[in-house]
Amino acid sequence: MNPNDTRTAVQAFEQLESRTLLATDLPAVADAYVRDGASASSNFGSASELIVKQSANLGNTREGYLRFSIGATPVVAGQTVKLRLFGKLADTQDDNLPVALLPVADTTWGETAITWNTKPAPTASTPLDSQTISGTTAKWYEWDVTDHVINAKARGAGGVAFALRSTNVSDTQIFFNSEEASSNDPVLSVSDATAPEPPPTETTAILGTNTSTYVRNGTYASQNFGGASEILVKRSPNVGNTREGYLKFDLSPITGDVTAAKLRLNGKLSAAGSVAVAVHGASDTTWSETLLTWNNKPAAGAALATKTISGTGSAWYEWDITNYLQQLKNAGATAVTFALKAPNTTDPWAIFASDENPTAVNRPQLVVGQAEPVQGLVLSKTALTANEGAAGRSPFD
């Protein structure tokens, strides 16, 4: 009896390089508010607050401006990016005031130079996000700018800028801490996240067996053929001439999800003609090659696949048993038994190489494609390095 000939062949895959990503809060590199009317040429870049207000009276409207550097900060799909400001209302005359955040393309303006007269115009009238400010107790407010920042990164932009506008006319001022405040400064927050999972690694396992034989009915029903170098399959109307093949494979090398599976046998006929051979599953995996007979053979289930064997020259034949093997593995099976039967009566019989065949390369094979997941890339406030994954072709292309 030959040792278990289990081989795992892994096709070539392109391995992507590792990278380190850091999730963090980015401080504003510049922030200020501007005021119209008589203050249109005044700069408020040193103020500890960003004041926002929409007034019906000329000279009382204020808008806030912020600028952030993003060039050195990786941002990937799966992360969120939010502008976080610590703010409140000056009074409760109007208790709920919406503040719109607008994109600004110009990222060259200076905190100590910007005025109402020189402020850069927003690139769109539709806000990126809007938040309603309420109450006179300061708290954190967040505007979602994920798409805007990801798009800016895709364009190669090194920075982003925003304008804050109150969309309701009111006498109530809205205060936000600026970077000059003693605490709770503005931040562009890049969240912790998990990057999209890379595709699973596809491999092909070629499993051999040390358990294959055939059984024969009639006067041979108690005889064992475990030492034969061939597996014979035939259905005959004459008692004593019918043969059936049995094979068993160890499934422990299959550690991933089964994506494809084929039973491969090297076979031929005893004489000219054609013989259909069906592969059946059998639940019993405890039988022994040296003890199996027609009388104690495992009960076989329904046919899984059928192939027609023709000619007296040896050739490889394959039966697709993907669904059956998937079901077994999902149920936790560690081994599988196959029975080979001829559904029709014929004069010639099919001959397949067994695990005792002297030509090792012709012995039975169970070829299994499997997908093993690759751990995703986790992003956190601490820099983590993880493999981005592997890409490859299906093992059954």
C-alpha cells in the first residue's frame, strides 16, 4: 500500500506590498472669520473664536474660514472624515441656527491676511453638510466631508479649505473655538476604520489517496481486491461479472472554502466501445482498502456526475463534484468516499489506475480549488501594518 500522496499546488499570485496607515485628527493650519460692511477690510485671524452670523444689517454678517493640510495623511475607502468644531450660540433669541459648510478650492489664503474683501469664493453653492447649532453651552459639532476629502486626495491635492455660513437671518451670533483658543481647537478627524477586505487567496490542492479498490458480485462477493493496481467498473446481466469502484480521500488539507472540485481518474476500456461511469457519494468513510468486499461495501447515494469512457488508450477523465464537496466541508467532514458505478450493461468494462498503480502520475486525484480569506487592514489611532492582500486567477481557469 502506498503512502498518502497529498500535494498542494498553489498557482502564481501577485502579492501586494504592505503599507502603514495612521488614523488621526488633523489641526487647522489656518482659520479666521471675516465680516462685511465697515469691517470688510479688517482681519480677525488672531481671534480665539470663529463667529458666524447671517444678518439683515450691513456690517453684521460674519463667515468662518478653515484650512487643513491632508497631503501626508492617507485616507482610504472605509474611513470617514469629519470637520469637528466646538461651538455654541451667543444667546437663545434664536435657539436653533443651521450652519452650512461649503467647499473652497483656494488653499493659499493666509490666516493673518484674509478679509471679507479678499475671502475666496466657495466652489459650490450646495453645502457639503449642515449642522444645527443650539444652546449656549458649548459642545462638539461635526460636518461630514468624507467624499470631498477622498476626491481631493485622488486629485493629488495637498490641502482642503472650507467656509462656514449661517443660512438663517438672525441677531444671534454663533461662536466656534478657533485654533487660537486655549483648548478644543478645530480638527479634521480621520476616523478609525477597517479598509475593504482584500479578495481571498485562491489555491489549488491536488489530493492523492492510499485507499482505492473495487468490489465484485456473485462468487467474488466476499473477495477483496485492495492490492490490485486497477479499479474495474462494469454492469453485467450475469451474476459475478459486475464490478464497482471505491475511493476515499482525506480532506484535512482543505482549510479554505471550496470553490471547485473534480475527481480525476486515468482510465481506458478493456475493449472497443463506450462505458458510462457515474460517481456516487457514500457517507461511510471508515472502510478499509484491504477488507472491502461486495458484501460489506458502503451504501452509495445518488449519482453526482457521469462520464463516458471510450477507447482502449489511457486518458484522464474528470467528474465535477463541487456541490457535494462543498456540502461535506460545510458540515465539517474530514474525509470523503466515492463509489464508481456503470448505470448501463456493457460488454467492455472501464479500467482506472488505483493508488497501487506502478505509474505514480496516473493514480487517482481529487483536485480542489479553495479560497482562504486574507485578514483585512485595520486602521486605528496607532499605526498598524498589515498585508493588503493577494490577487490571482481562479484555480479552475
